[in-house]
Amino acid sequence: MIKILICGDFRAMNASKVSADDRFQELLSNSDYVVCNFEAPISSNGIAIKKSGPALDQDINSPEILKRLGFNVFLMANNHIMDYGVEGCKKTLDAFDDCVCVGAGKGNDAFKVKIVEKEGKRIGFLSFVQHEFGVIEAPSEDSFGAAWINSYYTEDIIKEAKENVDFLLVLPHAGVEHTEAPLPEWRHCYKKLIDWGADIVIASHPHCPQGRELYKGKYIYYSLGNLYFDGLSGYKMWDRSLAVSITIDDLTTKIDTQQIVFNIDGMISIDESVEQKDYIAYLNKLLVDAELYNNYIKSLCQENFKGIKYGLLRGLCGFSWHIRSYYAMRLLFLMIIKNRDEMYLLNSYQNESHRWLIERYLRNNNK
């Protein structure tokens, strides 16, 4: 019997205060492979790359704290792992040299399936990220970064990986942040991952839980949420997440879901609240109720375009009063100092989530 536990996003600026309650620690200790997304590189002498949005790093003690809790597989394909360049990423990978790291590094290694073996079963892990700053678009010895999910090579990589393992986990980092359901394009993309050979798809990045659905007898989890992320944000469900437990034996594969919560003191716990249970049920319903889902996606695009429009205008050094007032004040200031920040413009086009959201918003408003 093999037990795998997949958890959400982790970033700590004060890792020493992170701990697990007895029940969550038992869940960790009873698993052979414990996985989380390591959301930012550890602090280094690296210089922050040019990008839109904040450059994040985290406590140099985060790796040891996580390993002490029982984590031994780390997902590195995310939108912050390259925030401090090659040096920051390399230092982070070195801190996990006794663990399995997936999805970042030299081009060929970033796209490589990482295989573990127990009791004659071969388990494969693949990790990819949407087109963020620091991604590499194809396997190559002279490139360094995080593996891009929509690379022309992704299909072949997954198909080849499946030929060499008994069970293949594909773990993307993508989507629109702080939303209850994925865009239709991501649903289609993740189903293709199943078509190509994934036995389960478990995603991260939105910083809150999203629902799961069954496709061709295999589960897709669209977002687990934050396992632990410094500070309690005002965003809904910032401090709550899901953990997916996979038990594999000779005859069956069993999938269970646990609700997780962390508090301001750094304690990560099992969450059995009825509120969270009902909310997860609602998220799952969103994916099967076509009318409910379509209405939600339309409102998601309407609301999120306001922020993206600011990014577009900032990139062009343009202005519009038809945005939130604090965005308008920022743009006026940027126009006065003639600060055209084209990285914001670039991010609106190269990032699939932003581009698809823009396209949907414009279609919905111009029928």
C-alpha cells in the first residue's frame, strides 16, 4: 500500500512558528509521500527580476520546517519561484537536495517526470505553471526556469511519462486568483491532461479552494488553496484549503479529501467545520450546474476585468475614469511622470488566465 498526500501553497516569512496539530501531523506521518507547492524561493543574494506584481521570497528555514513535518515532494513550477532569478531558484533547489523537486531548474530537468518507487509501484510527478515571468517554454539545456503548461512538448512529456509509471500525478499551477471556479479554458486544458495520461490532476494558484470533478473516471481538483501563507488576508477562504489523500494498492486507488485551516499563530489543523463542508459542496455544484457555472463565469470576468484594465492602461501609460477610483489616481500619477510599465501589458497578454478573461469579457459585452 502506498499513501500520497497532496497539500496546497506554502510561503512563510517566519517559518519557525509553523506547526501542525496532532490530527494533521498524524495524517502527514502516515503518508509515504507528502507534497506541497513551494510558492517562493528562499531568501538569497539574488536580484529581483523585472516583472509585474510583487517579487516574493521566504524564510531560509522553510525547507527544514516542512521536512520536519514530513513533506518530501515539492512543486516548484509556480509564478514566484524565479522572482529572484537563477540564484534564488538554485539556492532553493539545493535546500531540498534530499527530497523530490518537480517543475523548475534547467530546461530538461524542469519538464522531467520525477519518479518514486515503493513496493514495486512507480509513481510519477509532473508540475507545470501558466505563462508567468520566469517560465521556460520548452526543454533545453541552456534554459533555466519553471515548466510551462502549454508548451508544445507537454502532450509528449505526459504520454511518455505514463509509459514509465503505474500512477501519474500532474500538478498545475494556474488560474484566476481568489475565484470560486476555473475558467472554461482551464477545465478543457486539465481534461486534456487526463486524455494524455494523467491519473489525477491537482492544481494550485488561486489561493482558495475550488471544486473537483470526475472526468473519464479520474479526478480533477481545480485548486487546493493555501496550506500556509503568511498573514490572514481579507480574501475569502485565504486561510482554508484542501488536502488530497491517495491510497494505492494492487487492486484499487482510493481518493479522499480533507479540509485544512491555518491560524495567525502558524498552526495548521484539520478543519471539520460545517461551514467549510457546505462551501466545498457548493464549489462542486458550480462545476455540474451549467446555468450556475455560466452565470458565475460571466460575473467573474466582469469583476476581474476592472483590475486587468488598470494593468493594460498602466502598460500603455493611458487613462480612463471608468475604473476604480484608486486605480484612476494611480494612473494619473503615472501619466504625469510618464512611467509606462510595459511589464503589466506583457502579463495581460502572455498569461493565459488574463488573456482568456479579457477575451471572455469583451465577447460578453459586445454580443
